[in-house]
Amino acid sequence: MSRTPSLRVAVLGAGTVGWPVIRAFLERPEKLAPFDGVPLTLAGVADTFMDRVIARGVPAAIVTDAPAHLVADPDVDVVVELMGGVEPARTLIAAALGAGKRVVTANKHVVAHHGAALEATAREHGGTFRFEAAVGGGIPILGPLAADLAANEVHQVRGIVNGTTNFILTSMREQGSAYADALAEAQSRGYAEANPRGDVEGDDAVNKVVILARLAFGAWLAPVDVRTAPPTLRGVGRPGVTGVTADEVAAAGALGLALKLIALAEIGADGRPAASVLPSAVERDSPLGRTDWVLNRIEVMADPVGTVAFTGPGAGGDATSSAVLGDLVTLARGGGSTWAGLAPASEASPGTDGADPLAVPRAWFAFVPGVVPEQVDLGPEAAVAAVQGGTAVRTGTLSLEQVRTALLTVAADGMDVTLYPVVE
Ligand code: HSE
């Protein structure tokens, strides 16, 4: 019996993102039948909690707790991996691509850490791999970067790409929340990863900047080479936002600055791509400074377009499901991989892509405890403000060595202070 042409979709994982995707099949099937494509139909759902999925309205006949069976099923055309984690997600994605299937995922860890191998597998076996949901939650950024901006020379991609940490920093600033309380709220809203350590230490943003760099610069950077810890007066600080204190958040505010976790990828002085994810200071009254709570913002600087920006909800199941469903509709319309149209990626050679983005002179922000502004002499370009417990400092353009030398003369013996790059 011939069946109406359609793309038969299996969803692996019915959790924070998976359930809104499945719900769209149940409640809005007309949105999954593009006018110029074939309809998408739900052919299988794999989840550990089968009873819960069935109770929510998925026909029992298509529910399983064995995702590998769906991947191997010749009647499944599209595998949507929303289980998260590394394994078995990576193996299942690789198997599906190796079988020439279409795969959609939101799994930024797997894409960032295994992207080079998965891309090679997909290209070799005719598989199609889409992962718009892996960066920026519901924001369409990878598609525009790979397609609409394809005729540009991209110089830099930067922005706020982790909703959990942006929520925490905004809550500390706006409501004086304690770090732990703000994190707990971000978790309860479904923004954080199952293990939020990856959010707060910057690894989630590293994964995203690696994926952005692949599409902007044509190379898979090694996540381990992306710096996440800011410099301090005497060494290296704690990664991501884990070292940010309430005093520093308040001190930044006194100078019209806001602290944000900024991911940045660019072509370095040596002509090779480099990336960083660093807690940084931005002008409060700037587009990045006004990007608060769960919002993400990604800015692309390129020739000939200039600067374009993408903003929207960067986390949360419903928002992220929008990107997954968009990828599915693209497949139903005959679209290819997220990198379609771009040359095969190179793998950046170890050691070259870790070029220190802080090697270039720049402005710095620091909160120096136990010091009054009169003690701090950083020249006419600097701004200082007295704040509770110390002095807020914004330097002019200085090398890391220069700012350390200047502040070491006033900091108490043995005291360490985080040096936040100012992103302008
Ligand atoms: N944990 C991630 C975030 C989810 O907070 O941004 C979206 O990738």
C-alpha cells in the first residue's frame, strides 16, 4: 500500500524541549505541513517515562523507551534528538547520520564537541544535520549566519548566549538576589541545564560560541581552547560567573556598567579564529547592557553588511522548541544541513585557536575593596567611583600588564581582584 509522501519523525526525549515539540504535532499539525513541502508526521517517541507520555495524549503504539529502535527503524526518516547529555545522544546521532537520515538536535554539547566527526559522517553518508536550537534557544541565528549572511566576510560574532547566567546577573543587579537564589529560580523556570555547573562556569556558552565560529569562520574550534576564566590582579579568576560578587555587580552599576557573560569569536591577529567566554563589563545603556533576564543577543560584524544583531529568548522549552520545529519545517521543504552551502569545515589545529583574546590592550573594570578613589591614579581616561566597601574602577585602554601594575600599587598585600574586560 503506498502512503502519502511525508517525513516520518521520531522524537527522542519528551522533556523540557521534547514535550513542546511533540505537543506541536498533536495540537498544530497544520504548522508542520508546509505549503511547498511534505507533511511531517509523528512516527515515534522515546522516553524513559512512557506512561507519562501516553497520559499526555501520544498514541501508545508509537511510544517506546528504546531510542535506538527508532533510530534503526527504516520507517523513520527524521530523528529529533532532545535527550540531552553526551551518551547515548552522540552515538544515536552518529548512527542516524551514518544511515543517511535527517537529524535535528538542540544538543550543543554534542555538536560542539563532536561536530567535526558528525559533519564528516553526514557528508560521507548523505545524512542531514540541523541544530538551530543549539544556539540562542528560540533565536534564529545559525540559519541567517550560514545562509543570509553567506556572502559576507565575518570579522566577529559576540553576545550573550546563556540565559541562565544572564538571569542570575540581572537578578543580582535588579533585585539584590543572592547568587544561589537566582540560580534556583533559573532552574525552576527550565532555563538551566540538568547540571547547571556547565551554565555558570561558562561551558554551555563555550559550546555555543564553538558552533557560531564553525558557521562564521569555517572551522571547528576545540572547546577546551576557549578561555572562560577572567584574569585577576595576581593570576586567574574563577570560570564563568562563579566568581562574580554582589559588591562587583553594585560597583559596576555605579559606573554605568553591567556585568555580563560575553561569548566572542573573531579572526585573531594571526588570521585564525579564536574565541572566549568571559564575564565582562558592558555599558548598561547599550544593546548588550539592556539584554536582561533570559534574553540572549548575538551581534555579527561583517563586510559588507556592517553589524547585525539577533535577540530573543535564549532558553526555555517553548522558545527552544520553536527552533527545533523550524528545522523540521526546513527539512519538510527539502532543506539541507545547517551548514548547507558552506564548504566542509576544517578542524582548527590545537594550540592555534587558543590565542588569548586579552592580549590586546582594552579598558578594564574592577572593584577594589578597602580603597578610596583618591588612592587610585589611572590617568585622565579612567573613571572611579566610591562605593560601599571600596572603589569602582574603569580604566582607559591598557594592557593586562599595565592594569595589574597600576592596581597592585594600591591593593592591600595579598588581595586579589578580578579584572573584567570592558566590551565596547
Ligand atoms: N542552559 C541554557 C541557557 C539553555 O541557560 O542558556 C539554552 O541553551
